[in-house]
Amino acid sequence: MKITAAVTRQTGGPFTLEQLDIEDPLPGEVRVRILATGICHTDMVMRDRLLPVPQPVVLGHEGAGIVEAVGAGVRKVKAGDAVVISFNTCGTCPACAGATPSYCREFFPRNFFGSRLDGSSGLSQDGTPIHGNIFGQSSFATHALAHERNVVKVQDDVPTALLGPLACGVMTGVGTVTNALKIRAGQSVVVLGAGTVGLSAIMAAKMVGAGRIIAIDPQPARRDMALSLGATDVIDPAGTDTVAAILALTQRVGVDYSIDTTARADVIRSGILMLAPMGECAVVGAIAHGQDIAVDGGHLLSGGRRLRGVVEGDADPETFIPWLVDLYRDGHLPFDRLVHFYSLAEINKAVEASERGQVIKPIILMPGTPMPTL
């Protein structure tokens, strides 16, 4: 069948809207009519080839929509079900078996290589394959081929078109606080970068009762948003020694946790230097392979401090996404305050606005999808 997709044909873009053919789902696959999809910084990292993603390709990994058809053997969902689509995994390796699928041993081939494991693609144009299967979905399109493992059924009492960001950005921020770092009431945390992931972490930190929640971001509007969502303090890094500022706020002790969403090595270094003894710095931004981080070894060793990477908030989407929906429904996770909607035809405008910091979380509405009532 014919679909409309935003195709990336060169490093750095732009996205071009093109008519493609999509296959019927193979065994284990699910075809989803996409209602809306979030735009994530990782999409830009893939567009810019900082990750091993081939082109031409259809990106997009925060899809939400309605199941249209399922392949042989699919039991979890059926046609008509509302779903959010997250990352794809094998389901059998030790990480998947241990409920930490974001560390699946096949994470890269199943999410970044632009094809099924057998090298085929479910997308083509005039008989020529177009790379797809990004995060097991490629949701910058009116329809996507996903997999039984990475579709999560959701209730329809919350607008499905709003929920795509729960599949990555929001899940990463909340999960880093609740799953990876397990921040407890009264503890302190610095969030480096107040985009979708950082602001989601701030909402989660407030939810768990963290004592001091500090946001560092150069954008005044984002600092204001951080304060309104639960930050106790904000810092403008422009012309500021952020490590000194954090030490001044904490009686020179430092913070229990820092969360880096910027993927900048110099910012990560500062996040480590801000830590109190036994503190932990989580790197959650899509940092490029081969990028070194300069660490003060004495500082790390003397205080028993830790540096770790966190992928997708250590979350299992099958259980975590429905929990996030419940939190939103109950008013504890107002991530709808972060979003701005664009049409598919406006995808380049949405990307530009995001990269300039003018919007926090762009969501692309597919043709025919009504504006969600929030």
C-alpha cells in the first residue's frame, strides 16, 4: 500500500515528503496507522550520521497510532488497538530476560541499522528499497511496520496522538530518576539541560520527593518551565562556573546525583565535579561513539563517585509506558506542557524550532489526525 513518509536522503537533512510503498506485516510484525510521532534529539543524531544509520531512510521513534494489521503469530495486539511504539529488542538475551531490554545485546542492529535482521526493508519506492525499521518503527510516516515486542497497548481515555513522547524522551527522563538512580525523598539532583528528558526528570524528582532539584539551562523559558514543574533552583550556565555555583548552593558538599542530557563531554565532566561523596552522574544524552570524557580520577576515586550511562531510563516499555499514562492521567506527569504540534508537511519547521530551542517537544500530527484536546 502507498504511504507518505518524511525521507532523509543526505547527512544533515532536510526531510522530504515522498510517496513510498509499505509491505504487509511479516510474522511477528504489526502495521500501525500513525496518528502522531514525537521528534527526539536522537532523530537528529541519526540524521547527522553520528550513529551508524544508512540513508535514504525514514526516521522517527516516538510513534503512536492504531493497529491496522498484524502478521502471523501476533497475539498481544489486534486491529483497532491504540498503541505507543518504543524501541525494539530480541526478547531472549540476558538483558531482555532480566527486564532491562534497553541493554539488549541486539539493540543496535534492531534499532539503528535501517533494516530487518535479514537485511530487508518493508519500505520501498518504485521497487528500490528505502531504509526503515528505525527503532523497529520509522514513524515519520503515515504508517509504520513495528513488531509485537515494541508496541505497547494503551487505553483510549487519554489522546493517543499525545502519547508518542512516552516512548523515548519522557520515559528516559522519568526512568533515570525512578529506575536507574532510584532517587529517594530528600536527596539532591542537578539536571543538566532542560529539554524533554531533563524536564521529565525534574517532574519525576519532584514526584519522588527529592529535596533540592537544580536545573541548568541557557534558555530563560526553559529555566522558567523547570521551576514551574518542580525545580527548586535554576542556573544560567552562560558565563557561570556551574560547579562553583552548585557547591555554593550545597554548602560545598555537592549533590547526590547529576543527570546529563546534553551529550557534551565538558558538561558531563562538570556533572561529575558537582557530585558529593558517593554521588552518581548519569549520562543519558545520545553521545557519539569515540567521544572521550575527561574525568578527574582523584575526584572520582576519593569520594567513591560513579559515572554511568543510562539507556531509555532502564525501563521496560511494556510496563513503564502504561504507568506513565497513569501518572499523566492523575496529574503527576504534566508532560503535555512541553509539547507543540505540527503537521507532517511542517516537519522541517518543527525540527528547526526544536534545534533553536524555541519548542521543547515537537509532535508531528499525520494528515487526518485531529488536534488532541488537552
